[in-house]
Amino acid sequence: MSGERIVIVGGGPAGSLLAILLARRGRNPLVIERSPRFTPNDRGGRSINLALAARGIAALRAAGADADVMRLAIPMRGRMVHEGGTQRLAPYGQREGEQIYSVSRAALNALLYEIAAQRHGVEYRFGHRCVGVDVATGRPVVESPAGRTVLEADVVLAADGAGSDVRRSLAAAGVLEAREELLDHGYKELTIPPAPDGGYALDPNALHVWPRGGFMLIALPNLDRSFTATLFLPHEGEPSFATVRERDVQAFFAREFPDAVPLIPRLREEFAAHPTGVLGTVRCSPWSLRGSVLLVGDAAHAIVPFHGQGMNAAFEDCVALDRLLDRHGGNWAATFREFEEERAPNARAIAEMALENYREMRDEVRDPKFQLRSALSFELERRFPGRFIPRYSMVMFHPEISYVEARRRGAVQSAILHRLTAKATTLDDIDFALAAELVDREL
């Protein structure tokens, strides 16, 4: 109903996209955001890059925001693998437009806020932190410079991220069960500035990765011709953040990432100044309180970042919620029930695939057998279009295929690839008659 008071907790990408979608339907949400203000160039040592893929673009298109956002996006056509002083591009796909995009988190926050506030009249209250909800009424409890208040609200949509205070308050009250499964690895953000001539120091149309087995370094391009580099290391052991200190980070990089050392002139200073981020998977059930509170995006199902799907999955949530709200004629309780039934299995599927992709990125990309299976997957896609689609492509480039289906089909295809390459070293060794039989029978 148009007179309802809808409060969105969190004005990040998912919260703002949800606000835009609701405003386009004539509903006027209020967005509560803990940050004092969004600025396009805010950095602060936190991850500033997001990976945008087809699912996220489709959601932005549904909100009429895709053209604006794509002006911030830098295409990345594959992984540039750095090893032994060489660089090798491993393409993400083989068809027109099969690429992902690097987008600045700060710039995206600022842009979506601008679209929501200026084009659609959405009200934002910055510097306001929702510390939880009153379970009896479903109303949000908000702290601001003026003190603590309980806001009037008929519906609360919590898009306040992996560390969601709304989720934690509901869990503390026994309304839901939640687990925050932290990975035994963390991350540290570093900066590769523009080259001396003002250009990019690396190929800007690739995601650069230095795989080293149990750890890795990656770098994503920015519009200012810098790169955001991220070191992923275990918290304990050797090497780890516990053993690689400020005093010996230079020696560690010289040993493990020698070609990256001259690219990161402030390595020691940034390593000391920037916080070590935590990585983890959030699992909770249920996602809602009656028909009054719903967890959306990372608040309900945060995942590790190694498949570049966290934001894309959250954007899919927003579009699904908008669609289901329309289907149920504004009945929030029915909408929330079907939303969780539809999205929770997909959230579990992408959470597992993201964890699997970390192992792939830090280690398997170096394995000749992995490279052969990747080449074979492209060849089978060419020979059997629409039937064999590499799992990565299903996730990144095919929003019409659910995460659940991508994982199911991916497992079948992985078995086919392993069987065909068991005794092969090149594509010339592949038994394509057997391949046709397997594809016909299994897919």
C-alpha cells in the first residue's frame, strides 16, 4: 500500500538499488545509512572494487540504472596469470560480450544514491546507524547524533551487509539462527598507482592474479588508471598475516611477487596502515520476521569474494523481491516467504561455488590439467552450443540460469571433463566421439 512506511537499512549498492525499484513503483522508502556521506573517491583501506557481471547488469537494467553505472565500469576479459616472470591471459569466455567489469565501490555508492535521491526523491538519513529491531513491533532502533530512537515503520528491509546489526539483533532475540563462518584467510588492500607516463601500469582489461597455492595477490583496474591490489593470506601459519609483518613485507613480496614490487611503491606504508579484512560466509534461517522485517543481500547470505558474485547476487535479490511484491499484491508476509524459498537455495549454491573458486584462483590455474580442462570446456561449448556451457560462464554470463542449476550442471560437466582428460595432455588427445556420447547422455 502506498501509505506504508518502508525503511531500508543500509544505503550501499543493494540498499540503494532496492530503494530505486520501490520508488519506481510509487513507494517511498526511507534509507538509513551509518556513513556520514557517500563520496565517489572515498578509499579508506577497504576493498574499493566490485565485480559487475551479467546478473548485476540485468538488475540495474530493471531499475533503469544500467547505462549510468556502465560509465563507471572497466571491462575485464579474463584473468592475467603472473608466474615465473611471465603473464598469461586466461579468457573468462569466448563469445561476444563475455567479460566482467571492475567498478569502484565508492563511485557506485555515490551514483546509486544520486539516482535514488535526485531522480526518485528517496530520503536518506546519513550518520544514522540501525543497531537492531524491536522484535515485538518490528521497528528499527536507530542511533544518531541526536541519540537513540525507535523509528515508525511498517516494513524494514535490512541491506546492512555481512556484519548486519539487524541480523545479529534478531539472532540474539532467538528469532533466527545465524552462523558467520569465517575463512582462515584474510586480505589487505594495496595500491598500484598509474605508470610514470600517466597510463596503466598493467593491462587494464584483465583481472591480474599472482597464484601461489595457499595464498595469492590480485589487482583490479580503476578509472583513475590505478589498480587496487589485494593480498589474500592465511591468518596463521607460514606465510600468514601473523608472520608477515610490516618490517619484512618487502622481503616477502620480493620472494613471492617480484614483478609486483616495483608496481607498489608504498607497499610497506600501506601494509602497516590498512586493516586486515576478514572473509566469511553468512548462513541464517529464516530471513524474515513475520511480514515486517526481511534480510536482503549480504545481510542474509554474505559470501567470500572469489567468484565476484556478492553484489550480483544481492542485486538479483532486489529484483526478485520487487517482482514477488508485485505478484502478491503488496502482501509482505507472502512476499517474504516466497522470496526466501526462491533465493535461499541459490544463495547456498553461490556460497559454495565462491569457496571453490578461491582454490581455483590461488592454485589450480597453474595446473596444466586445469588449463586443458578449461580449453576443452570452450571447445565443447563450440561443438554443443546451449548444451555444454562452462560453469564459470553460467554463473557470470547467463542470468537466466539460476545459481542452483549452474552448480548442478557444473558438477555433471566437471565429471565429463575429468573423464575426457584423464589420459590426455592436449586437445588433440581428446576422444570427441566419447565427448558427444557423454554430452548427449548426461546433458
